[in-house]
Amino acid sequence: MVGIFQSWNIALSIFNLCLISAVMTMGANIQWGYAGLINFGIMGYTALGGLAAVLISVDPVQEAWRAGGFDILMSLWLIVVMVLVIRFVLKRFEKSKIRTYSIAAIIISGILLIRFSAEPGIEAIEAVDPAKTGFLGGFGLPIIFSWIVGALFAGGLAFIVGKVALGLRADYLAIATLLISEIVIAIIKHEDWLTRGVKNVIGLKRPAPYEVDLQTTDWFIKLVEKFNSGKLSVIENLADRQAALNQLVIEGSSVFVKLCYSGLFLVVVIILLILTQKALYSPWGRMMRAIRDNEEAANAMGKNVVKQHLLIFILGSAIVGIAGAMLVTQDGLFTPGSYRPMRYTFLIWVMVIVGGSGNNFGAILGGFVVWFLWIEAAPISLFLINFFTAGIPETNALKSHLIESVPYFRFLLMGLGLLFIMRYRPKGILPEKIEIK
Amino acid sequence: MDFVNAIILLLNYIFIPALTYGSQLALGAIFVTLIYGILRFANFATGDMMSFGTMMTILFTWYFQSLGVSLGILPTALLAIPFGVIFMIFYMLLIDKFVFQYYRNQKSPPVQFAMVSIGVMFVTQAVVRIIIGPGDRRFFDGEKFIIKAREFKEMTGLNEGLALKSTQVITIFVTIVLVSLLFWFLNRTKTGKSMKAYSDNEDLALLSGIDPKKIVLVTWVIAGILATIGGALYGLDKSFKPFTYFNNMLPIFAAAIVGGIGNPFGAFLGGYVIAFSEILLTYAYKKFFMYILPESMEPSSLVQLLSTDYKFAVSFSILVIVLIYRPSGIFKGKVL
């Protein structure tokens, strides 16, 4: 529809982001719909996925490694040693006040030690050509691998968070995860040696061809010619025809690149959909529902509630991590400053609730519908305002104020949508199907 | 003399700003805690409700300024706050009637309330941005400083100046008055006591003839007062920007939980705990040590424990630690 009204290019970019949102929503849906775990830290996992994309695909900055690589590796060793010492203390000694204090002391002194040992290295790295690099770079592998690595990163974080926070009651878990994701973003924003921080990483490698290359490739030009042969044959003049063809090739190349992305993302969505559907109707899925609906009973039946909660927390977060890596892949740039809880946590939750929690198709539908409305809310509300105020002259203060604030109507639309769905259809558009045999 | 200089330095850069910031957080935290204790849900719309109240205050400030009314050396906003409070309470009661009441009658679980409050958050954010726009606004007028840094230096002959902004004094003064009134209300009056009883054990309170509708109404009224004044004071001291207010929700939550959620006094102190730890951990102590230590031992680095970028992260880490080791908060709130 947008393809007809605006352009195929915009339609495809919305479609791609819909696919990515669908993946994120599936991740959140696994946690909330299957297991009833509330995770407001989606933003943090998305950002970690994006970080993975950077670390995998960017070429290593040799100079920076020479300047400060040794110090950074030393600090990593220190962290490992610290964790091992803490584990040793935990295992070896009985639980007591002294043990708690000594662990705290180890952590604090370790952090101070790392700060002092890493400081010169970090400064050296950040001093290497700060306008262009100033960070360690990555491994220079194809960016597709980062989708898996992003999942691993996010899963790893989820393991730590889960160990810490999963014992909390639902709304506390929500607050704790929200705050932890803010901490993650703060670290990504300010550790310039790793991520370039707010200086952003641009020009990441692509899994799809570049537009400029396509425009000079023969088979692509022929393809465009074939598609538009009807339109082109109307033009008689040869020079005009060539100019029109060129224009079409330029347009076509960006559409083609977006189509490549859509294909890749579709594959991911379909694989995840198959896996999650299988999981939902497997004995494991039934067990998760049992745990969600009655924890005590499931516990009494011998199911390890804590372990399963942790597992599903990791799985869901890993899926969100994939989506984060996909997002950075499609944008080709990593901007830590753009990770905001409104866009990456609460909007995803609106998708989950609106689509239908516990239903994978509902999650995908929610991702599509909500993202589409989020993007198109401004044009739609502009149209509505113009429609309702048609009788008022253009210079009217109220009208011009309303037209100026059109971008914010999307918040209103989302909020009202969420409230109405919660009130009149609390299970979402596609409610969870439970088969009773 | 160096010692006095060092003390003044700490007062100027740590103690007074932290006390001000802590007061602003404390008001918000009491708001969160009251809603949690009596209406029993974590209100994710906290920050945005505060920004709504501040917005109303700003609108009235502009109105008074256009009329030419002012309070002389005091900011006009102080005159506008009561009107802002009325609108805020009206807005909250409206939301309660159309949104929260339904779920309260259904006896929905707290998670559902939290989700609904996210819807309210979206709507409020939209309303604020549509009416006043997302930009940064300053609405402070009147005398800016009570003591200027330079005057202080001349007066005392010290190297370090002590600047005292009037907004800081107003914030601390208003907070003390408001909080003492609130505690008097909660502990001494019949309505206050019945609110506490309702928060403690709903069924028992209902059995003893407490009217739940009245309790809810009074809670929203108090919440409106706290939200508007807290928000307006923050806006006076710094500036008003809807996005900042939304972000402030996080340290406010941290303060409420650290103090023990459901416990207003804990929330009050929690605000200061969060504010002081944020500022203490991110302040660069180099100058302080230069005054205190003999010249040979002067530190070469900034002596900063964490860079200021991690300001928010500090309060969140404190919260996480408290949640792990003492989930009911420092001052025993509801057990999670």
C-alpha cells in the first residue's frame, strides 16, 4: 500500500524494519508469553547485538592493537582471575559476614587495579587517529556471523542478569532489567576503546551488494530493462530512453539491495518461527506453560523452575540479540546514542501485547502492525488534522501548532492502542491457542 | 586555611548540589512509593506525570508573566505551582477513572497494572509534547543567586567560592516543609492512618469500615501535589525537557526501592542516598587533595573514581546490589 502511495523504496525499508521488529517481538514473546517473565531490558540486548556486528565485521586496527592491546588483554586476564578468586572464596568458605565483605573487597580492589592498569592502554588506543578509528576494531569477518555472535553476547548477558534478578517479583524484575539495560548502554556509550562510543561506527560491511557496484553491472541493467520494457518502449528517442533507463537503474539498485536484506531477514524469521512453534508444542513448551500458570505445582511435579526460567530468559534475550545485529547490518552503522528505552523496549512491549502474548504468529503480526503504525502515524495524523481543520485558515495558531507537533501523535496512537487492547482484548489480536485434548 | 578551603570546596561541589538533587528525587520517590503502597503497582508513567505537572506550571508562569504578575526576587513559578497542582490532580483522577479503576475492580495482577501504566506513559508523553513541544525550556525568573562565588571569596578571603543558588534554597526549603506536612498527615490524621492501614492489609481495612474510594482519591491528590512540586523544582533548578523527565524516572525508582518500597520515609532518605552516591563517586577529588595533603604528595591524576558519564549507572548499580542483598530495601518496606 505504501509502495503505491509513497514509493517502493520506503515500503521495503518499512518492511525490513517490520521483520526485525518481528524478531525482537518473538524474543520478548518467548519470555513473556511462554514463561511469564517480564524483561524490560530489550534495549540492552539489542545494543549488544549491534556491538557484536561491529566487533565481527570491522577490520582490526593494527596500530591500536600495538598501542594498547597488551594492556587491554592484561585487564581481561585480571577480570578472569578476579572471577576465579571469587568463585574459590564462594566454594571454600561458609556463608558469613566476613565472606561477603571479603568478596566486596576483592571486587572493589580488582576494579581499581583494572582501572589503573588499563588506563594507559585505553588512552593510547583512543589517541590512534581519533577522527577515524580510535578503537580496537573487530575481527574483519563477514557481518552475517555477527548474527550468531550477537545471540551469544545477549545470551551471556542474560545469564548474568538472570542469575542476579530472576528471583525477584514480576514488577521488580521489570525495573531491575530496565535499569541493567541502561547500565549496558552507558558502558557502550562511554568505553570508546571498544565501541567508539558516541562517535559512532559507520560504513560497516554489507552482506548485500552495494548500489554503486550494481549500477555498473551488466546483468542488473539488463534485468531492469526487462522489467520496464513496456515503459521504455514508449519512449522513441534513443538518448531519452538511455536517460530513463539510467534513472530506473539507480532506483532499481536501491530496491534490489533492500530486497536482498528482506530475503535474508525473512529466512531468519521463518527459521525462528519454525523453531519456536516446535518448541511451543513440545513437552518442553507444555512444561513452560505449566510453570507460568502455577509455579508451585510445577515445582511439586519435580520441574526445576529456577533453571527453566534462566534458560528461557537466555533464549529470548539471544533472539533479541540476533535482531540487534540484524538492525545494525541493515543500517550499516552503529550509533550507541540512538538506543533509547522508548523505541527499543517499550515499543517492543506494545508489539507483544497488541499481537498476542504466547502466540508466535501474534508476535510477528504485532511487530508488523505496530511498526507500520509507528512509522505511518505522522502522515496519517497530518492527513486527519488537515481533514478536520479544513475550514480553518492556514494562519490559525492552533492549526499550525498541531501540524508542527505531528511527529508526537505516534506516542498518542501507541498509548491509546495499548490501553484499548489491554481493556477490550487483553489477550491480544491473536490470542494464545491452547489445545485441550 | 587550606582545610577550610577544602571543606568549602566539598560544600560547593558536592554537598549542596547533592542535597538539592536528592530533594527532587525524594519527592518523586515518595510519589512512586505511595502509588505502590496503596494502589499496588509500579507506575511507569511517573516521570511523564511529573513532566505534565511541570508543563502546567510553566503555562501558568507564562500566563502570569504576560499579566505582569511577579513575586519580585522569587521566581513566578512558585505562584503558578498551586494551579499546576490542581490541573495535575484533575488529570490523574481522569486517568484513574478511565484506566486504572477498571483494573482495580477486576483485581488484576500488578504486572497488568504496570503494562497499563506504560500505555498511560505513552499517552502522557504525547500530550506533553503536543502541547509544549519536546524542546528545552527555562522558566526561571527572579534573583538567581543568594550568595555569589566571587562575593563569598571577597567576604571571607578564602580561595574557594561558595555559590548558593536561590533555586537550591527554595528546593530544600519546600521539600522540608512538604515532607513534614506529609508525615504529619500520614501519622497524625485519621485519613492518613486509614491510608496506612489500607496499604498494610486491604481486607482488614475494608472490614473496619474504611472507604476505599476516598483512600484512592486522597492518594492521587497527594501524588499530584508531590509530582507537580517535585517536577517544577527540578525544572526551576535545571531546565524542563520532557525526555529528561522520562529518564529521571529511573533514579526515582532506584531511590524508592533502595529506601524500601511502600515506605514513604525510606523513599525520602533513598532520594538522598542515590543523589549523594552519584555525586560522591563521580566527583574529581584532585583539588580537594591539593588542599589537604602537603605539596609533595599531590596527586597527579584527577582522583575520580568513575567518570561522570556513569552517573546514572552508579544509582542503578546501587539498586541492583540492594535488590540482591536486601530486597526489602534499607528501611524495610514490603517484602518482595
